[in-house]
Amino acid sequence: ATKAVLLKLADSHKPGLAIPAMEALGELGAPETVPALEKVLKTKEWPLRVAALRTLSRLRTREAVDVLVDRMAEEQGRLLAETGDALERATGKPFGYAPGRWKEWWAANRESFQPAGPADLAAAAAAANVTTYYGVPVLSGRMVFCTDISGSMADSSGGESRMNQAKKELSKVIGLLPKDAQINLIFFDDRVESWHRQLVSIRPNLATARALIDKLAPRGRTNIFDALDAAFQHKEADTIYLLSDGDPTDGRLTDPEEILREIRRMNRPRQIAIHAVSFGPSWFMKALALQNGGRYVEMK
């Protein structure tokens, strides 16, 4: 009876109802969900499609993989990344974001398929030749980069300051983005400063962005929540890359658990992927990424 109610809600196409219902169906591991999820994948609302892809990856049945392999040829940008990641989680295979490779492998292995185990997932690695930010694939065309410029970013890591490393990586990656990519840059210490009020095309603004990045200098404390909140104000953004070297110490919210709860609440209807890069270990940054469909990278 519970599954029947959840399936009805998942088919409502209302994000506030459909997304929690799909998440619950994934928790229940209900294979009868696949036809409903396949239907959701044909809607225009990309947050609903993201939730459906993530639920399919948790089901890990042949029928779920059938749908995911078919979707690889249909999606682009952020949705292509979500589909490839969903297939990797379900199968443990490192075919990245190449639809042809997935289709060829599935045709030869469908009947003998077994869901991925921990060892399979540990061995899987992205094999696609795509731009990366600290090893995280950059496939979206609508993203916000949030960069910590607090005082501790002056500390050395691997013989070079964390600030200089962050500046080099950010400058590099924005120069490799496709010509139609739209981004914004947010820098935070105890204050939050946005490059623009909305997403802008990077190609005509690349020189200005790099000049701004080059002038960055460490200062102040660490206001992570307000930086993320500022990123969420970009209505068209579907991906956030957050870089920090510490847990929150300033801003409207500083308790890590409270921030995680609030971001989950804000992100449920949006389904923004939040990737987190941390200089040094951070359970908070790791949880933030894992709870919001992102990847966590720990820099030594």
C-alpha cells in the first residue's frame, strides 16, 4: 500500500511531492518503480529527472540499467553527467560519459549482469576525456564556483599556499570550458562577494575573470552557508563547486549539522549537484557532497 501511494506521488510531476516519493522508493528498493521512473525521465523539469536517475542507480536491476543506458544517448551536460554517474554506481564500470561504450558493454553483458559491490565501485574511475576541477568532471553548462579566501588559505600545502593552488586550478578550468558555458564566481571569507549577480557566458568574460582571480588574497573567517545561499540564488544553476580548507566559523549558520539540514531542505526541489573540495579532512564537506549528489575530494 505504501509503495502504491509513493508511485502515485512520483507520477505527480510536482517536485515537492515527486522527489521525496522517488527518494523513498529508492530506499525501499522497489523494482516495480522502474516504469514510473522511465516516465519521469521524459519530463522537461530537470530536477525531477535527476531524482529519477539517482533512484534508478539505487535499484540496480537489469531493467533499471536498461533505462539508464538508453538515456545516455538522450542527455547532455549536467544530465549526461548524472546518467553516467548513475550507471557507474549501479554497475561499477568505468565507462564515464560515452554512450556508445555503455551500449556496447551492456549488449554483451546484460544477461550475466550482477549489481556492483564495494570492490567494483572502488575500482571504477571516470574514463571519459572531459575537463575536471580537482578531478571532478565538469560537464554542466550552468555552474557556480564558490572559493574560500579565508585567512587559513595562506597556509602551505605541498610546498605552495592553498590560495595559490586554488587560484591556479580555478583559472585553468574556466579557460577549458566550452564557449556556451555560463558560470559565476563567488569568493567568501566572513563576507561573500559575487563576481556577477547572475550566470554569465565565460568566453567573452574570461580575461576579466582571470584578472579577478589573480588578485585574490587570504583574509577573514569562513562563511560557508552564506556562500552556498548566494549560489542558490542563481535560478538557472544546476551545479556548485565548493572549495574550502575548514569548517564554517562565520555567517548566519555556523553549526555544521544545521547547515546540512538547511541545504538539504533548500536543495530538495532544486537537485543541484554540490561538489566539495577540501584542503584536509572534513566530515562536514564530505557529508555536504554526498547528501547533494556531488563528489568529495580531499587535498592533502
